[in-house]
Amino acid sequence: MPEAPKTSAENGHFVVDEKNKKILQFIEEVTTNADEVQQKVLAEILAQNAHVEYLQRHGLNGHTDRETFKKVMPAITYEDIQSDITRIANGDKSQILCSQPISEFLTSSGTSGGERKLMPTIEEELARRSQLYSLLMPVMSQFVPELEKGKGMYFLFIKSETKTPGGLPARPVLTSYYKSPHFKNRSPDPYTNYTSPNETILCSDSYQSMYSQMLCGLCQNKEVLRVGAVFASGFIRAIRFLEKHWPFLCHDIRAGTINNQITDPSVREAVMKILKPDPKLADFVEAECSKDSWQGIITRLWSNTKYIDVIVTGTMSQYIPTLDYYSNGLPLVCTMYASSECYFGVNLNPLCKPSEVAYTLIPTMGYFEFLPVHRNNGVTSSISMPKSLNEKEQQELVDLVDVKIGQEYELIVTTYAGLYRYRVGDVLRVAGFKNNAPQFNFICRKNVVLSIDSDKTDEVELQNAVKNAVTHLMPFDAHVTEYTSYADTTTIPGHYVLFWELNVNGSTPVPPSVFEDCCLTIEESLNSVYRQGRASDKSIGPLEIKTVESGTFDKLMDYAINLGASINQYKTPRCVKFAPIVELLNSRVVSNYFSPKCPKWVPGLKQWNNMN
Ligand code: AMP
């Protein structure tokens, strides 16, 4: 099987063109031979893991061929392997899912029972992730030349991590990657030359990390050719941070010192290697930041920037207008598609419009299958993912090279780390092919109704949260007759808004503090990724309840029916996105209330914390 060329410098010299050519050649090869590569990947995974308990339990009996695999192994969701995962997390070292030792768990932003899912991983997966990263810049360099001549200003962060009861680390995939030698000890490469020193990225205090990365980015502003973060929400948070803190940053640039709030000695030392007193630059930054309008601030402060590297596909598309405003319409580049389960693919046409982004799945990353999705009027038919596929659906699963243009599919993955026919939960649409490998538009995450950052709230979670909150209204004989929700990204950070229509029978009006209690109860009831975003990462703002005039939801129905919805089948949408509908709701708001404090959140799964 072809391997991506290594990224290290050869003979001390970095031959950019030569290396890029090799990597592009690798992409040609694996996409041309996509089916053969997939077959080999599956055979390799099954051979390596022939004796693991999970495959034996299902009677695979050491077979490594596609046909037997497809006949014998079920497509599964997290719940199907949760008891296996719990055993591993509790310290069972036997070969349950994978013959290689599980090195850590990656905590997915997808949840199960309100807690993050734990994805098993093995040491060698780090190399596979590095391999996918190594494809990005050679692809990019075909469209934007000479990027090796400057730096990337990327705001990258680690998040808190914990240990399972059995002692394995449990942390998000990017935290794992940034802390690994693959990132920390990367060999000199002009494409991974970032303005942020490693120490600033690896600082666990998010304020110090952001402050020091912004300071270093400003100090090296002329060298910056591209800027970015992982998700659009993170990049916008960085700009917001600058809006709040530029006077301190300018003071530091002028004096060549670092604010006392930055106490981490390794961060201070790393920043001091870059920082020099520069009154001229401080004057310039101050002049730009004190202007009334922040339109185009990115191009003003980092004038050589060619593009913004952030994911704006999926729910992140809600941030496109804000990014356009801050950057005066610089290209928004979505380079890759990945998850805790597996890294999937890259965008081979990175300068395309966000709405046209298509990811080419790289056939060496894992074994991919696809379940056709049938949608009704643009809405997936069921609100919750069925627990298991029936036999007919199971037979409908198709291989990577057999998907059809225009058709939508749910992605199913088999990984080297011990997931077999695992339903990732993403819906993709085939946009075209690169040789024999399909390219997919990211359509949505199944069932997710609300998302601001990496949080993913589904309709059932929202429903339960509202159910818990409305108990506060009972003493006032008040009831929520209808509700819907909206992810408001006009505030930074964005926040969840719930529109409530009430029926109040009691004579005492409901005091504002009771609605605030409702806001907090909803937040306390949402999953741990949401609560972490609120309480620890501060990437989500306080939840808001807006009460609306009575009759508002009838108007909403009239509107939908005018647009062609059937009266018989009309159901109040539990989340709205379409601007005229949001406007309609906002025009009938009577009062609004915010959550008065952050919901509770502690690292690690609830059940582990109860053990202590
Ligand atoms: P996590 O497992 O927490 O890393 O989240 C992975 C999920 O994030 C994927 O399954 C997708 O739903 C979403 N995601 C990752 N990359 C992209 C992308 N390029 N565009 C849209 N959604 C993405």
C-alpha cells in the first residue's frame, strides 16, 4: 500500500517542490486505486485483530475478506460497544476491540447519555493523523504559491484532560495530537512554521494561551501569510479577544514586556524570544483597533494574509458573514474533515466557495462504508438515530467507490483502533469523484439541532431540558404551550435562544428570577460538551429565553403552510434557522431572560467522579 512520504527534512535541506510533488502523487495513487486500497485496509485491520474478543463474539473467525465481514458484522452505534468501552476504561487490558494496546481515549464532542463518547485509539493512529495533515499544504500550494515564505497565525488550544478509572488518558483528539511528539517535535518545515510557539499552544490556561498567541501573532504581523483556527467559532473568539484586550497587547508590544497576568514561566520565556520593544508597531495596532469600525481588521493588521483557514462547513457556516466582515471577504478555506473516531479526508479544491466544499476521503485512513439516507423535504425523516439497522438496511451499505453522485449517505467506519462498522452520525452527499475516490459535501450531523462551538445538542436533549425547566413555572400556573430554539451567533460567543409561548392562568405574574432559573435548569440539563463550553472554555454564552406574544406559533405555522408545508403533517420545528422565521419570532418577543451563571461542569465522566 502506498505510504505518504515522510515530512522530515531530507539531508538537512527542505526541498519543498519535490516533497509536494511526492505527496500529490500519493493522492493520485490512492484515489486511483481506491477500491484496492480499501480492500487492503480492511484485510489489514481484520488480520491484525483476528483474535480480539469483539470479532470473535460476532463469529468472524479470522476471516479478512469483505464478503464475510459484511455478512457477519453488524453496523453499530456507540451504545452497542459502550460496555466494552467501559471495561477498557476501567482497566481491563485484554484484547477486547483491538490487538494493540489502547493508548488513550479520545473524548468525542458527540455524546451518549449526556456524557462525551470515549473513542479508543492506539499509538500508531497518531502517525495516520500526521499523514493526513501532511497532505494539506502540498494541496494548498497548488493554488496559493510561496506559502513557505511566511508564517501561519493559527489559534490552537488544548483542553482539560482526565484519566479513566483504569488510568488511561481521556482527552479531545486535538489535545492528544498537540501534546504528541508528532506535533511538539515536528521537524523544521516551512509549512508548520506558526507564529504561536508550542508553549503558548500547550498552556492549559485558556486566557494565557490566547493572550500569548495573539501577542506573538501581532508581533510577527508582516510575516503572516495565512490565519486560522480549527473551527470558525474559535477564530472569531480570537478576534473578539483582541477587541477586548488590545490596549494591554499594545502596551506589551511597545515596551517589549509581557502582562503580569501571564504567569506560566514557559509561556513567558517562549514569548520573550519573539517580543522586542516596537513602538511603531504598537502605534499602528492601536490606531487600527481604536477605529470605530472593525470591518476588515484581519487584512488591516495582517496585511499579507491570503486566506483564512477554518472549518465553515456544517453548522459552522453560520459564522461566514462575521468572518467576511472581519476579513473583507478573504477566501475561507476548509482543508479537512476529521473526527475522534478517524481522520477522513481533505479538500482538494481549497479555494472553492464554502457552499461547494467537497472532502475527498483518503482510502488509507480507515475502511469506509455508506448507508443511503432518504430525506423528506430536506429534513431527515426520524429525530433519533435507530439503535440498529435492520437486515435490509444492512444490505444497502455500499463501499467507497460505489457511492452515487447526488445521493446522501451516512458515513460508517472501520478503524485500526477497534471500531467495526461504526456509525459516525454524519450525513454526506456525493459531489463528484477524484479518480475513483468520491468527494463529499458535508450535509449535517444526524439529529443535531443546536450548535455554537463543538457542542451538538439533539432534539431529545432539548426536549428533556425544557421539560425539567418548566417545573419552575408550575407554582404560577403557567405553562409553555409551544417552543422552538435558535443558535444566535450575532453575539460573541454565540448562545442558545429559546422562544417560549406561555399560557399563564395564575394571578401572580412570573417573576424574572423564575425565568432565569428556567434558563439555568435548561443549561444544567444539557450534555457535558455544552456545559464545558459554557463553564470552562467560555465558547458559548449564557442561554436566553425569549417569551413571545400568544398566537406567535400559529403565525409560524401559517408561514410554513404558505411556503408549502402540509397542514396535516405540520409539526412545530424545535429549531429554526431560516432568517425570515427568526425575524418573525423576534418581532413578537415580550420579554427576555438570561442564565444568571454557568452550569456545573467537571472534567471526566459523571460516573467516574461519583467513584471518587
Ligand atoms: P469530534 O469527534 O468531537 O472531533 O467531532 C467530529 C465531528 O465534527 C465530525 O463527525 C463532524 O460532525 C464534525 N466535523 C469535523 N470536520 C468537519 C468539517 N470539515 N466540516 C463539517 N463538520 C466537521
